[in-house]
Amino acid sequence: MDRKRKNLVRLGTGFGAVAGAAAIAWAGIAAHAEEPVKPSSDFEAQIIGGQPVEEGQYPWLVGLGSPGEGSAYDRQFCGGSVIAEDVVLTAAHCVEDSAAEDLVVFSGSIDLESEDVVETAVADLHVAEDYNAPVAMANDWALLKLAEPVDVEPIALGTEPTEFETLETAGWGDTGEGFPPIAQWVEVPFVNDADCEAAYPDEVDAASMLCAGDIENGGVDSCQGDSGGPIMTPAGDEQVLVGIVSWGYGCAEAGNPGVYGEVADFNDAIEEVLAGWE
Ligand code: 4AZ
């Protein structure tokens, strides 16, 4: 994704309406300073369509932010998932222009204004080598090696590309009414590859992406600021990390599902990086 596209989107206009251009929403540094992404005018918004996450519901859910002064809420710009005690999986597009020292991770509370938030520095960063190939936003994953372990339960990674009924996604992104201090979560219907490719002709790389959303009605989705965070499926008592919030045209619009990096598709590449960090 080139700068121009990002800027297009960062102006907060033209979602789903930028002629010919993929209006890929992008969670930039200081997302809260941006205009909230407005869902299409025929959709009353009011993550989109979700509800607050309970403490402990997704312990691995972390915020990604910039170091410095100010609250975690003010500095958070993306999400992530703890996959080992000192490793966070996020989206490549969240960190592609950053060095490790430009990043911190917020864990320990679903409320970014809580005193329980733990801020951890990032010691090393690996952006997927094939990010943006063969199409823009393909292989949208990156790993952060933390300066010290965090005291949260990691989530297991998906290993087999699978079809699902519904998935759950969560984060501190735009609800349609701004950015919430308390993470939100929502159930989103799984969208198969054929329907996803039909929604976004020539833009979906099914070998590294999956889609979720209510194609017919819209109303439930991840949105700007949720990028890098998890989309999950329950497996018994546990949850499995199926994907990483990546892109979409606008948020929660009918016909425009959310697109996610599909963890099972690059699970081996992730394991290789982890092995190198041990
Ligand atoms: C974003 O910019 C973003 N509706 C995340 C997800 C979606 C759109 C934008 C999907 O972080």
C-alpha cells in the first residue's frame, strides 16, 4: 500500500467511494487524532456493532502504541495478540515504517485508561518478507519481540486453513462514534474465499487473507484502530487465533467485508521467526 492511499484514507473520506482506488483504511500513528471512520450514511453505527470486552475475556489482546507521555489511550494505534510470553503478532501495515524503539505494547487491562495497564518496550521487530506480495496487503503480519515477558495467557495460532460459521474480533478501533477506551468485541460471520474475491475483485490473495462480515446487511466489523488485533474462533475452552485485522472498504458496510491476514497460511513462517528468536 503506498503513501498516497494511506493519506487518502487518513483524510477520513471516501470510504467505499474512492473511484477505482482501494480505500484501504489504515490505522496510523495517533489514530485518535484522526477523524473517526464514518460508516456509510445509510448505516447507523452504533469494533462496529459490538460490546465491551470483559476483563479476562481475551487476555492476549494487547494495544500497540507509541512511546512517550500521555495515556495509553492517547498513544494506542493498533491491536495485537500475545502468542508467547514475550512475542506479539500484529499487522505488518501497523509497523512497516517503525523501528522497535518507536513501539510499545499495552497489556493487563481491556481499559486503556486503567492504572492496571502495563507498558512494555519492543526489543525487535520482524515484518513479513512477502508483505504486499502478490497484491497490496497480502501477508499482512509482523512479530514484535518484547523487551520483557508480559504476564498474560498467549493465544494458540491457527494451523489449518478452515471454514467457519462465526468468528470473534476485538479491539480499540473506531465504533462509528469514536475510539473507545474499553476494547470492544463482536461476532462476525465467516465469508468464504469465493464470496470475498467477488466482493473485492483482484484485491484478495486467498493464500494469505480471509474475510468476515455480514455481506448482506453490514453492521458488524472491525474498523480503523483494530488493525493488527485478533479474529478468533473458540476451540473447546480455548480460543484459536485465526486471523489478524487487516483492511476493508470502510467499516461494516453491506457488500464490503473485513479482510484479515489468515494465520494458518503463514503459521510456518511465524514459527521460523520464533525459532530464530529463541
Ligand atoms: C483499519 O484501518 C481497518 N472493516 C481495519 C479493519 C477494517 C477496515 C479498516 C475492516 O485498521
